[in-house]
Amino acid sequence: MLMIKVYIDIIFFVFMKVQKIGSRGFLFTFPDFIPYPQVPMSIQIYVINGKNHLFICDTGIEKEQMIMLKDYLKDKNLLSKPIIIFNSHFHMDHIGGNGVFETAQIISHISCRANMVQTMERIKKEKKARLKDKSIAYPTIIFQERMVFPQDNVEFFYSPGHSEDSASCYDQLDKVLYVGDNLVDPLPFLTWHRIDRYLITLQNYCNFDTKVIILGHNLVLNDISFIEESINYIEKFRDFDIDITDFTPRHSAWYRWSFIYIGLDLKDKGKDKEALKYFKHIKDLIRHPKIKPLDEEELGEIEGFLKEELENK
């Protein structure tokens, strides 16, 4: 990828936007991440220049993104402190650049590291790679509930929701909360069956003293109204009572895949009967104009999967 430095206040590299947050934060935004066909998103990586450490929240999906980020930090003389990388969860679009900072310590929840190891072992066996480079740097420090760097006024805490291993970062000084994918634009993307625990995490976010809330993709929030909307959606999702009238392609992507992933998680936990409810629900809706994928290949993949799961059951 060609990297050209463009020295103006906001844009420093082609394909990378940099925004100052609070007194010591830098938000790096990379466009055109496409997790599903016709559903583009941006990737957001948040950096905190602490008193004793430089903290990097998530590392994107490609090493090239982190190389750009590293060059920016080098130009700003911000690489003199020990570097701490934080992985909010194990999904590929949040850990791809873990190895770019060779001397960095990498922090995650204990289950995040376990999921990363399991996922990479599976990917290495696949003929069709999901990553350009089938290697990843794993967390070197893990925590169970909470880890605090008191002199830096930075804390990391377990906050399951989007996934079982999700964790968050809170800058106590600037009152900035980084939530990874526990909040997603335009509505929550659920991959874990413990919906009750997800709601507790979001309600806990509402109790934080925050000035800024940063998502792993697309949005930066200045109040909790989006969290309250997300809580309302999840409560209705739990009851299979979502109004899909105004869904866009992105709404429908998160909606249909949430049912599939929760069904898979329930099946993995031995809850086959509950899993079938989720698979049956999305099967009945998959060709609805507001739910049907725009991409025929994705539609065929989903229908083939659901046929196999529901046949003779």
C-alpha cells in the first residue's frame, strides 16, 4: 500500500485520519473496512499518551494500518515511552496489527487471548486465508476483571456483550471511554447468547463519568443517548420483537448475522433447542426485502447453512 505523508492538521497519511481527543488522546480512523458485501465501515484505533506509557486500543485488521499509525507517532516524537496495546476482543479487525510494535506489551481479558489462539489455529488450516498474514502477536498480559495503571490514570475492565471476551478502556483523566464493538453503528451486533449480561455492561457504561465514548467503528459519542437506544434494541431483540421497517443494508446485516452467531454460540454451549429458535427465525425472514442480503453469494451461504442446521430437526 502506498503511504504518502500529507502534512495538514487532520489528514497525515492517505487513507488515515487523525483527530485529537481531550488533552492526550489521538483517534486514528481508517475507511473502507467491509466485513460483509456492500456494508463499508471505518476502523477506529484510539491512542492515549499517558504519563508513563503509550496506550494503543486495538490494532485494526491489516499491519499496513498500524505501520501508518506508527509512522505518525514517530513523527510526533511519541514513541519514547513503553507501549501497551489493548485488545478489546478477539475478532480479526481488532488484532491484525498486534505485532507491528515489536517491544509492546499486549493486554487483553483472559478469554480474549484463548479465543485468539483457537481462532488462529483454525485459520491456519483454511485453504482460503482470511488475513494476508496468517500470524498474530498474542497478549502477553491478561486480566480477569480489571487492570489499572494508576500513574497513567488508565484502566481496563471486563465488559462482555458483543462477545463473551469483550473488555473496555477508560481514561480517567480525560473521561474517555473506549468500548470496542460493544456499541456498533447503527445497532448492536450480537455474537454471544448472554443477552442479559450484555445489558448489564451497557447499563454500567451509562454510570461512567464520560465526556467522550469511542466505538471500534464509525462513531464518537458525546452523551449516552446512543447507549440507551442500543439497550432498547437489545431488549426488543431478546423478545424477537424488532421493527424492521426502516432497516438499511447495514441494519439488516447486523440483524441477520446476530441471529446466526447467537445460534452458533448456543449450539456450542449444548443448548441445541434454543439455538434452533434463532436459526428458524432468520430462515423465515432471510428473503424479506428488508433482511435479504444484497449479495447473492452471502444469501446462498446463509441459506445453505440454515438448511443444514434445520434439516430433520
